[in-house]
Amino acid sequence: MSEPTRIPAPAGVFPAAQYTHVVAATGRLVAVSGQLPLDEDGELVGAGDPAAQARQVFANLRRCLAAAGAGFEDVVKLTYFVTDMAHMPAVRTARAAHIPEDRLPASTAVQVAALVSPEFLLEVEALAVVTA
């Protein structure tokens, strides 16, 4: 299996501490829609608690990736939508439970005015490339 190529600091680009600037891979693309902090019954997990919501979102991402024959090791890009940038440390902690620091994907974080419902504090989508 060929590992994705990670370029954390391309020439002339300031190094990032929390993500990899470039990830290149060849294989089957898996796109996972933005996941919300809902359990399998559609109930909100962690009302008002960004850490609990982030853990649920990453659990949902793991399940979605697995359904496509992928895992976090295949993720090349994460996009975070948060209602407050102050929630990003909780998101990074949840991510760290699934993705080691030496395998960080390319990432984008966007603060939004609102998500689909006011109780949602964050949403995360993923792109993965399965190389096997």
C-alpha cells in the first residue's frame, strides 16, 4: 500500500502547527459529508459542550469512513465548520484521538454564523483516498 505524501511546509510557505499544507495520494476517493453531533437515533449529543460534540462528530466520521472501506489513516483533508473558533481546541483533541500528529491531513477551519440548527456547535467533513 502506498502512503499519502505529506508536505507540511512547502518552500516559501509558513509551516503549520495543526495541519499539513499538502497531502497527495493516488487511489479511490471517499467523500464524507459534514457530520453533526447526532447519535444513531438522531439525538443531539453534548448540548452546549463543544468537546462532547466533537467526540460524537469524529465517532460519526469513523463510522462513515468504515462504511466505505476507509479509516482515518486514509483521510487527506478535513474541513471544520465551527460557530466559534474557541471550539477548535476541543475539535483538535477529538481529532488527536483518531489521527496521530505525524499523519495530520490538509485542513480548513471556517467560523460560520450558524449551522443547520442552533444547538450544533460544529460540523466536520472529510476526504479520504484509499490506496489499497
